[in-house]
Amino acid sequence: MIVTNLNPDTDIGASSWLVELDGCRILLDAGMHPKREGREGLPMFGKAANGEVDAIAISHCHHDHVGALPVACRHFPRAHVLMTELSYFLVERVLHNSVNVMTRQRDELGIREYPLYSHDEVDDIAPVFQGFKYNREIEWAAFHKSRQAMSSPTLEFFDAGHTLGSAGILLRGKKETLFYTGDVCFHDQTILRSARFEAVKADTLIMETTRGNRETPAGFSREAEMERLVAAIHAAQRRKGCILIPAFALGRTQEILATLALLMREEKLKRQPVYIGGLGRVFTEIYDLEAHRTNRRHTDLQLHETLQLIVLEKGQAESMKLSGGKIFVITAGMMSENTAAHDLAARMIGDEKQSIFFVGYADPDSPAGRLKAAKRGETFVFSPGAGRLTRNCDMEMFDLTAHANREELLEFVGRLSPRAVLLGHGDDASRGWFESQIRERWPAMKILQPQPGLTLTGV
């Protein structure tokens, strides 16, 4: 087995791994680096250009795992694209939105390379997309007639519990097996149930390490975080201000909306409209429509029926009155410039009546990350466009992550007991924590942290 790390950086970035098994080659994910611009944000596809790729398998539809898919298809025109059936319903919408974002960034930021692909290109490659149910074994190198004389390795998707359609991917060859976790969640969320990896067995493990630098506090529970959120919303509404919850359109938005819906159903919060973004509304409708295919809690909960959702119109975030306890669950989670979340936050930061609640990760170099780091009364640079602002608003963080806690991932390593573990999708400290813990507990286990573009043979 030969594995190449195609992520151009050592942190959470453009997730992509090239695996060669029994003479066949597959690409696991084709993401875009969220902190790099233009072609610098692409995976290192050139490292895989010396041979045919039989298939591209997508773990889930977040931008850092799927955003470069059209470019990958351009590099490997004979590759079929495999994903779960739930991701199949999402992927084209995600990619078309990426074209819109890149086009806007070209016009507003002068990034001349953008867009890296077009709407027409997304439409042209869509016929090679194939969606499969979880726990079905697929021969992924048997699509090309020239390979019929060869036996094909197989692939199987396992529910990863991270977001709608997310999957861990198991590759089986004649003698070797490899499991790629993608992004995984081992605890129940509000809608989605935890990952179903119990039946997985593999010789080699490629594992995400996102929360390796974060210790789970003693006595922590998701239920207690929900109680804190309710209390914070009540306090904000007593001040007659508004509540902004920046969230990624796919996954985080639906989890927060479900939380609000349940709290309103239980009369822990008053019934009121919830303001969301257009893309968040699109993905929310897909969550509702595909509920019957999903391993979820609250199977009868239809978000668009339970909540009065109002999509913010273009420019409305800059002009609407910020009073009366309004609740905004708005893209983007990083509060990037020229988004409704950024524009609302810029108006709210200096007002002590307003509240901004974070429910997920924010890169330290993003507007959201700089706001999270600001103390009350501190003046800081929010963004180039908004400039220096003084934080007077209420701000709180709630740990409602869709990633496995590090202790849960470590337990999974012990249960799987692979021959080798490849650590990725995390910063240096996160990967370092996992390496030290695995080495201490299972000293015979091979631990690898492949650098960008590095090829590992015989893992």
C-alpha cells in the first residue's frame, strides 16, 4: 500500500490523500484550504499526476474536503466520483456556491485566478458522481473495461455522524485494508446520531486530529452546554438586544436550528422568527427532505415546519433594527467579509445590549477568531473593511462541536488496533498529542505524520 498526503499545509487544510492499493489508485477527498487563496489553496494534485486515478471518494461535503473536486476531475478525467447518497444530494449545491464565492472574491479582492472552476464545469462533471448507501461494498477500480482482467479493491462508506452524508471510508485490497475517518463525531448531536464505526477493521488508519489540542473538561456534558445557551439567550432578550449565532451553512446551522426548535417546543424559549441565510435555508430543506434516509434523533422534527424561518435579503443585515431579542443563525461561521454574519457583527460588537454566541471553531486569523480573542472594552481590528472596533457586546462560547473529542478518538484507535496510524487534519499540537498518547499506550503501533506531498510506501 502506498499513501501520499496531498494537503499543501500541515494544518487543517485542503484534505486529500492518494492511496495506491493492488495497482489501483484512489483519491480520498479533494478539499480547498480555507486560509489560502487561489491555486495555493488546492491539494498537490501534481504529486499524483504520474498515473491514472481510478476513482475519487468524498467523505463529506464541507469545503475543506470537497471544494477542489472539479479541479481534481480536470486532473483525472477518467476517475469516477463516489460518495454517500446523502452527499450526492448536497455536492452540486456546495460546488455552485463555491463558484459564487470565488467570483465575488475575484471582483472584491482582486484574486485574478478565481474562480478556479465555473458553473458549467460543475454541471459537466455531475454525470460522473455516484451516490451509495452506507455499508455497501463497491468495486471502485472496475469502471474501466481495460481493468476487467484485474480484481478491483473495494470501498465501503460508514456513517461518520459529523454532518449529513458524512462517512468514514474503508478500502479493502487482496491482503491489506485502510480506513479513513474523514471528519467524525462519536457523540450524539441534536439531530445526527454518533458515528457507526463498530464493524470497522483495518490494518492502516488515516485519522483526523482536529481536537487533539483540546482537553475535555471534567464533568462536561452537551446537556449542560444547552442549559447555558438557554440562560444566555434569556439574558440577552431581557436586555432587548439581539442574538447572533454565526454558523456554517451545512451542519452547524441545522444543529442550532434543531436546538432552538426543541427549546421552543418545550417552552424553554418563546416562539419567535429565526433569521437565517439563503444557503442555510437550502441545506435545512435538504435535511428535512432526507430525514428518512438519515440516522438521526427526533425523526419527526421538520425544521421548516417547526420554526418560522426568515431568509435575510441582500443588504438587510446592514439596515434592519437591532432590537427586540431577534435571533440570527447566519452564515458564515468565520464571519468573512461581505457576509451577513460579518455585517451584523460589525454593527453589534460595540453595543452592550447585543450578544454574539459562538458554537464552533473559528480560525484565529479570521474576523470571528479575532472577535473571540477580544476582551470586553478592548479595541481590535475586526476586518480590513470594518477596521478597528471596541468590543462592548456580550460574547460567549458554547462547545457544541461536530468533531470527536480527543479521548473518543483515542478509544477508537485502541478498539481498531491498526498496524499503522497516519495523523492528519489537525495542527502540530493536536497531532503531537495523539502521537505521544498512542506511543505510550500502544508502543508497537507505527505512528506517522506525513508532511505535505510526502509519499509513504508499505504503510
